Amino acid sequence: MPSPHPLRAVFAMDPVHLPLLFPPPLMARLRQAAELDPTLVVRDFTDPAAAGVLARTEVLITGWGCPHLDTDVLTAAPGLRAVLHAAGSVRSLVGDALWKAGVTVSSAVTGNALPVAEYTLAMILLAGKDTFGHRERFRSTHAYPTHRETAATGNVGRRVGVIGASRVGRRLLELLQPFDFTVLLHDPYVDAAEAAELGAELLSLDDLLRRSDIVSLHAPDIPETYRMLDGKRLGLIRDGGVLINTSRGALVDPAALTDELVSGRLHAVLDVTEPEPLPARSPLYHLPNVFLTPHIAGSLGNELERLGRIVVEELERVVGGEGLVHEVREGDLGRVA
């Protein structure tokens, strides 16, 4: 049932993100749906200056930079009904107390998955053409490659291994379908029939690594995936193979990966690393077989508006007494990002 009175909503995030997440048309929709001060952004739930507003708050609109949501927020906002997160994972944001209190949690993680999948597709296509290698060689020789030098280059029949049928992984699988790739998948929660529906052949992790030309990581950062690509498994990837990581650096043994890349045996596209950022002395900054980017695959710039739109639509559902489309349940956190 719709609320009989206007809901009180409050922002809790780093305010630098607010204008891009909620440009004027989206901010207007928020203010139409709920009682909301667009200039108030809470950074500390124990701040006495915010106490009066939080005491009446029923919905928190959170984002990057939001304080951890645990007992402090419940003490400050005893009437809290919902947390609408205008970013990705809520696993490290939401504490046990919030789940126990029955607060509904929603995340814009689905919207954040799209640019990550787009980035990954672009890198797969560029890696298949050996774009990064050609760029480095062209810089030094100023010469066009010979036919012999490009004989192994191209994307026809290229074997792409996707590790993890996560939201990003599934979106990537969709984006790969128009191309002439052989797509392989590893995910312990997917069976062969579902993998076929996703356009991929289901394999064990080791078999995927052995058979793939390009390996792309999309598994969640959970205890079961910590260092899932250790030295032994990295050694299964064929000579000249490419590893793309847009997930989390913790999934790969950093020392073993550095050894493989310094040797030149493997190539890598790394948007995430461990640690993050890498220390200034890391050789990965300078290796010609490494394309390193500063964690940009997720939503940036005008892509943030997509996340804001998801939150606006969720708030309108809360006000209308409808179920949330992007609800996150505590039981799912053990196997999602």
C-alpha cells in the first residue's frame, strides 16, 4: 500500500557524486516522491547536526563514501525502512544489525554491470587483434607489420573464457554473441543447459584456462575465490594468452601474476590489482604486455546517471507500496559481489 504521508529520505554518501548521480531531472523526481533536502548529505550517523533529520528518516539513499550501515544508523534512524544504494555491491556496506532489523536493501549493481561488460568486450576485441602489442612495436619501429607477423592475429574463432556468470559475466556473454568467438564458461552455480542458453560451453576452471586464448574474470570476491588464479592455474593458460581482470585483484595471486608478466609469457589487461593502486615501483606500469587502467571499468562520468535513475525508480516503488526490482537479500551475499 502507498504510504499515507510523504516518506522522509536522506542522502548518505560522498557529496561529490551527487550531481552526476542525480542531475536536475532525476533530483526533481526524487523530491516529488519523498521529502528530501537535496543539500543535506550525511557523512556521520552520530553527528548531532543530523540527528533531527535522521530521527524521521525512513529511506537512506546511499552511494560511494557512505559510512558503514550498522547499529549507529539504526540508533539515529529508528524508523528506517529501506536503503537504496546508488552504486554496486552492498556486501561491505550493510552490517548484520541492518539485516536483523528487516531493513529492505536495494542496489544499482545491475546498472554498474553494463559499463564493466562494455569495457571487457572492448578489451577482448583489442586483445584479439594484438592491438596493444602492435602499438608498442609501431612506436619503436614506425614500421607496418608483415603478413607473417599478423598471421596469429584476429578474432575469428578466438576462444574466450569467462569465469563467473555474475551480472557482469552474463551481460558480457550477451555482448559476445554477435561475434565469431568460441565462448567458454566456468561457474559452480550454473549447469550445462543454462550455460548453453547463455551461449557458452560449461567447463571446469582448469579446463577453461587450458583451452582459452583470452580469460576474463567476473567472479565475486568471496573467501572461496581468494587467489583462485594462483601460480599453478596461471601456468595452465597457453603461452601468449591474455588475462583480463575487471573483478577484484584478490582473485589472482599478485606475485605469481607479476612473474608471468615479467617473463613475457602472458599478457594482461588489468583494471583492478592487489594492492590497489600498485606501488610506484611495480614493473607492471612499464611492461609492454600489460595494459593497466585505474579502476575505470565501472560507472564513471555520465554513466553515473544510470545508477541514479535505478534508485529513483526504486524509491517510487517504495512510495507506491510495490516490491523492489533490485532488492538484495542477505542470503545471496555469500556468492555475489
